[in-house]
Amino acid sequence: MKKHMFFLVAGLLVLGMVLSACRPAEQPTPAPAECTTPTTITIWHGYGGDYQAPIEALFDEFNATNDLCIQLVYSRVDNLSDSLAVAIPAGEGPDILAWANDQIGRNALAGNIAPLNDYGVDMAYLEANYTDPGVAGVVWNGQIWGLPETMEGIALVYNRALLSENDLPNPDDFADLMAKATAFRQANPDRYYLCNQGLGNPDAYHVAPIYFGHGMPGYVDDQGTVYLNTPEGLAAANWIRDFTAVAPAETSHEICQAMISEGQAAIWWTGPWAIASLEAAGIDYGIAPMGRPFVGIKTWMLTANAVSRGNAEEAVQVMKWWTSADTMIRRVLQTKEVPANAAALADPQVAAMYTVGGFGASLARGIPMANTPYMDALWGPVGDATTAIWTGAQTPQEALRAAQAAAEAAIADMQ
């Protein structure tokens, strides 16, 4: 989207008129006057594909039925980062930003978004309404920077023609995963138990469940503390080294997809984006949790422009409506996303949707994507260290020491 293409709708806030008090009981109460100049709340989002139509239908319904004197104007913006950098300082940005939670720290530091603590959103509210990863994913440096809407991450997606539920590992036991992969390989020398594209390529995202599943609390925290060269990191690295004996040496998204589709692998450690290809291939698949995955949290954030316009209170009302159980249930029944609203995730209709329930069980165990800018210093070192361990170029100890040093040096340059 070109930088000169921002056309935002502004409006003035006119609240509903207050009804007269102490009117005799027999006298009918007059209806409130119509809202003629509603507050316009502008939302920038990146919704597309199959998600866009049902999501925009909910926006349209809000505009047609809400009694908050708020009008939503929603705009798809493909390059949110570049667009915000120009629009927010000029006062031409949106009131609400729909983006990933890993963008919180850098946008908070840039002054693009505002914390919600002063607008009736506290930890008690978060914990009463959202899943644990959803709550953790929107808190940065002790403040609340958004409301979580949906979650995304990976799980074990397995071919039921090759494995039964009894053949799946205990999700907390990587020794059990190793034992089952070894036994499967011995019984099926032309097949592999599992394909993970992060094992064989620099990919810190797909190997996160292994590191976090061994007890690492995350790759880095808000203060810049790096957790790679730790006992937990070494335990995960040793497991990765040992797993090379029973896993394909070369992997990628395409290789793993082909392997499970052609019966060469029983499990693809992947996310909901892979399901369509399996269904197209006629694979009867199951979904199971393993370790603790990285969980991406789609989040609604309040912008600094909403505050300066005096729109913050109304924008937060919209954010609460959008991430409420009722709205999320109606949304995910169409989009098959995993809601971050805890009541929506537990709703019987939602739980009955196999992919939502299956991935939801995995994501509920996970760690949210780091929302600190320091995470930028970890993607490369984690991916490089894991690949060096996988190929045997370095021992686990050597790889983690090097990765820790590289990440800490990069963070020092950011501070």
C-alpha cells in the first residue's frame, strides 16, 4: 500500500441522550434520540483469504445493530510496519491495530500503541476471559498492550493409516517420543515416524516445542536474558542430536508434506495451514500435542492516535466486543481458527470442530511468541545452532555457547 493512500474517516463523539429520571410509572419512557454523529473507530488489519468475508460480516453487523454510537471503518493494510511508521506520527493512523503479538514491544517503544491499563483492562480481566498463552502474549514490561483474539501454532499431525492413538507419545515425555520413533523406524525401515522442517533447516519456530518442552522458559525475556546455554537448552540439544538417528536428514515444508502424503512419514509436526493439503490428498489425519509450541497470538491493540483523538474509551469497548466469547464463537465456527477467549475455546460447538479442538489442546500448553524486540536477536542464533547440531558440525555444547554469545552481542547492540 503506498504511503500517500491513507484516507481515514474521522468523527465526533456524541453519546446517547440521558433519559429523564423519576418519571411516573404510568407514563411511557421515550426512546433515546438517534445517534446522528457516531464516533468513527478505524481498524487496520491484515485479514485475508477465507477469513476476510466472515470477519467483515461481523463488522458490518456491529455497525447495523450496536447501540454504542460507534461506527467501524475497517481497512486491509498489507504492509502494516511501513504504513504505521508514516501514519501514526502524522496522526493519520488507525484507532485499533489488528496484528501479531510479537509486534507489541517494538510498537510500544516507537509510541505507536498505548497500554490498556488506564481503560478498565487489568490482569484480573485478562485472566477471567482469555487462555494462559493469550494473557501472557499481550503483557510486556508489566503493562497490557492489547486483547488477544486467536492463537496459532503447531502440533503433531499424524496419518491414521500408519498410527493409532496408542502409538503417539506422551506430550510431556521426549524420551517416549524417541522410543516410539526408534521402534517405528525399526519396524518400517523405509519410513520415518516424524518429519519436522526445523530439524535440518535454520528454523527456530518449528523446533521451539523441543526447547520449551525440555523446560526452557522461552528464548529470551523482556530484560534481554537469553536462555540457550542452560541445562534445559542442553537437554533439548542432546535430544536433537540423538534424534538424527531416526529422522530424515533433509527436511522442508514441501519435503514433510510430500512424506506424509505419500506414506513415507507417519507424523508431520506442523500447523493448521497444512491441513488443507492433507484433506486434498485424502489423508485421514489426527492431531496431538507434543512439548510446548511457540504460540502466535493475533491481537487487537489500541493506537496512540486513538488516545490523541479522544477515541480510546470507545475503541476499547470495540476491542472487548471483538474478543468476547459470543463474537469469537460466531467467528471461529466459520473460520476454524483457535480462539484466545477461554470460554469460546471451551464452547461445545467449538470444541466439536476437530482441527480447532486438536490444535487448541496443543496451543494451551504453549509459550506465546515473544513480544520483546530482543527476540529479533534470537531467530538466527537458534536456527544456526540447531542446524549445526543436526548436521554434526558442532557439539550441542559448542553450538549453544556460540548461539548464546551471538544473541547476547546482538542484544547489547540493541540496548
